[in-house]
Amino acid sequence: MRFPHIPRPRSLAGQLFGMQAVLIAVVVAGYALFTYVSDRSQAEDAAGRQATAVARSVADSPSVVAAIGTSDPTAHLETYSLRVQRDTQVDFVTIMNPQGIRWTHPDKNQIGKKFLGHIGPALDGKSFTETYTGTLGASVRAVTPIYDTGRTRIIGLVSAGIRVEAITQRVQDQVTALIGVAAGALALGAVGTYVINARLRRHTHNMNATELSHMHDYHQAALHAVREGLLMLDGQYRVALMNDGGRELLGVRGDVVGRSVADLGLPAPLTGALLSSEERVDEVHLTASRVLVVNTSPVSGGERRGTVVTLRDVTELQSLMGELDSERGFTQALRSQAHEAANRLHTVVSLIELGRAEEAVDFATAELELAQTLTDQVVSAVNEPVLAALLLGKTAQSNERGVELVVSEDSGLDDGLLPDSLSARDLVTILGNLIDNAVDAAQGSLRARVTVTARTEADATGSGSALVLRVADTGTGVDPAHAEAVFQRGFSTKPAGPGGRGLGLALVRQAVNRHEGTLTVAEAEGGGAVFEVRLPLWGTETETGTGSGSGSGEGGVGASSSRGSASRGTAFRGDHS
């Protein structure tokens, strides 16, 4: 036999109601069975006690003893027994002689007949109860002896009883009441389930449990798949959720859910942005190794409930922008060179038109020799091609701004000396930003000059070597109170431009930290500031000192002799770079 298929309820309300119905049915069935068995036993015991009390009262009644002594006990006892039966709510009261012949009975046809049941214990003077099936059906009855006035002999017996059917009816009434209460509880549970389900659907945008489960699966898949960082904070700025991208971008490890943002060990500016109650749009922040664009959006619903934070990694983009700035600088330098070359060519042509060909040749030869000499001086002092190209490009830029760029005499860096781990991009980021910062500081000062030193030295332990990049300027210097703040993103003593300021030195420190180096700032000799970077050269062996090309030789020859400059080192002029 196949049973019809009953579909499972799909809604949350149906599932809750079904669960409640089954639970209440099981509880009621168990309790009803327990109540029926327990109450029936208790009811039978109570009926026995009630019958015993009625029988003893009748046996102790003087009028009963007196009536038994008459010639017709039935005539005197029948009315009395019926009245006692009605008043005490028992089903029968039977008075009989010691041989069990009835004097009274609810059914008059049974009077004069033998009592159905045991009377032996009562004849022995004991009151007892039993369950026995008599003329009225099964009943719980009590039998007790009736003594004469002197209580010397038994002159009769009295039995009072309650039918088992009446006892069962009482128990059934209790079970029925219990079922009624259970039905009421089930109805109340159904109403409560409906109300709760309606409220839940409002909070879940009318989605059922299956849809919520699917959304959770999609939610988890999206969190792990997206590369951007996602961070959710609760109303107390504790981490409620962080995806894999957020962990990687912020560099946090372990279980961070429930921890405060202030305890994650993030840079102070980034922590302040995350703790802010105001919305942040496309703010740039630096961590130890990344440049992040941060957006925050408060979650509110009458009150502040939390914050949603998105993080984008623009480290590579920022590096490319730095390289683009360098290329733009080179372009400006070439434009300046083209302008100067046009002036020189115009001068040569004019001399030839005036018939002074020898003077034109001498002028052109001198300019060519000077340009080649200065280029040779740069290459001999710093033979590393990336740094040499950077210095040549920055020379023209600084000259256009009225600042002289000088490479110190003790600089010396051969090609191929730097390890592969020290990328050209990081070198451009470090030295380029230091030079730009120094030119900004020196511009407008008396004898504006920026001095650059690039060399290798033994590290502090003496077990290896380090690349030392030192940039000094003739500006106003750095307040000692700001010695640490100058390396934080957003700090600048210059007015903010369209793209903001204060990012260059922060990028420098980030690149230095990435290579486990050090970055310091101090007061330069004669005023101004000097920034020094020391980067360990893992696996290289370089002699302590100035390195190749330092001291004497072409790298130590200053350009001041050709331009009248009194500065030490190699001076690069924008018109000859």
C-alpha cells in the first residue's frame, strides 16, 4: 500500500508550526498516558478511601444498630441507605446480615439476595476494600462490620462502593481537559509563529530559508573570490567581517573577528580613518608595504549600526605614476635641452653668416666638450645606469627651478653591484622622491643647492655591505619635533596641490622598509636637512670606504671649474646634461 506524498512545508512559518505541532502532540500524548495511569490509580485509591469512610459512618450509626434489632430491618434501613448514598455521592450502600443477605440495595430486586463479593475479612472484624464486579458492574467497594451496642459481636455488615466506570469517566474528563489545553497552546503557537514569521520576513526582505541559504553561499563565494579588501565593523568599531583580500592588504593574521580596529596594529592615519564616523571617499593610506585607497560608508537604520570599508591596492599604480612623473621630468628636461640647443645652433649659424666661421667652430666644439665632460663625470661617479639616468634627468629639472644639483666627491657606485632584489623601480622611488623633496626645500634659498651621495659602505655589524643614499639641501631644515611626522602620508609644509601632498617621503619609507633598510633625517652642515637611506646588500661584498670611482679621478672632479661654482663635487647644469 502506497501512502500519498505529503509535501514538506517550504516556508519558515510552516516548518515552525509543524515542529510545534509534533512537539505538542508528543508531549500531550505522553502526559495524557501518564495522567491516565497515574490518575486512575489515584482515583481508585481515593474511591476506596471514600467508600471506607461512608461504610464506617453507616456502621457506627446508632440508628443502624437499632434498626438491625427490629423484626424488619429493610423497612428502617432502605430509606436511610439511599439518603446516605445520595449525600456521599457513592453508587451504592448495601447493609446485610452476617451471612451476606442484603437488607438494602439501590435495586430493590436485589434485596434479600446474597451479596456478591468477599465478606470473610469483615466477619473477622476487619474493614477492607476490593475491586469486584457485582450487580451494578465493576466497582471499588469497602466492607466493614457492624457491632452491637457493646461491641461484643458482629450483628451485620455494610458495603459502600463506587463504580469503576464512574472513576474512568473522571479520569477521561481530566484527559479531555488536558487535550483542550494542548489545542489552545497549539493555536496560540500558530498565531505566534505567524507573527514571528511576518516580522522575520520584514527583516529578511521577504526571503524564505532557502533563499537565505543561497544568498549566504553566494556571499561566501563572493567574499573569497574578490581581490579587493572588504571590512565590516559593528557599532563599537569591532571587526564583524573581513575577507581574504582585506587580510592580505592590511597584513593581519589570525582570527580578528570581534577585535577592535585600534588593536590591529595598523598605521595611525589608517586607524583614524576606520574609526571615523564620517564617510571617507577614495582616501590614500599607506601600510608597511602597500598603498591603499580606502572608502568607508556608515551603516545606519535610525542609529549607527556599523561601517562598511572597501580597500583597493594601488601600490603598482602608484609606482607606475612615480615612473610616469619621472618620464615627464625627462620630457621637460629634453624640452629644455632642445630650447638650449636651438639657442646654441642659432648662435653658430649667426657667427657663420657674419663670416666668423672659426669662432663658430670653437664655440660649438667647446659646448660639445663641456656636455660630454659633464656626462662622463656623472657616469664615472655613479656607473649604475638607473641612478645615472635619474640624476641626469633631475639635473635639468632642478636647474629650471634655480637649484644646483651636486654629486659629492665620495660617491661611487659601479654597474652590476646592486643585487637583483633591489629593483630599479624602488631605486627611482627612493632617490627620485628624496631629490624632489630636497629641490622643493632648497628652491628660493641663498645659493640653492642639493647634494647627492650614492655609495656603498660596510654595515654596522661589519659582516656585509649597505647602499647609502644621502640627499642634503640648503633649505630651512626639518623641525626635530617633526622628524618622524615628515615620513607620514599627508604631512607637508607646502600648500596642497590638486593631487595632495605629503606622499613622496611616505613612499620612500615604505620602499625602505620593504628592503629592511633605515631612513633618517638630520640637520645638514650649514643649514638645511639631510636625508639618509641605508639599504643592506644581501650577499654582496664591497670594500669599506668610498668604493670604486670615489675620491680622486673623474668622479671627484667638480664642474665648478667650468661654471665658476665654488661647491665641492660634480655639479650638473641643466644646459649641459
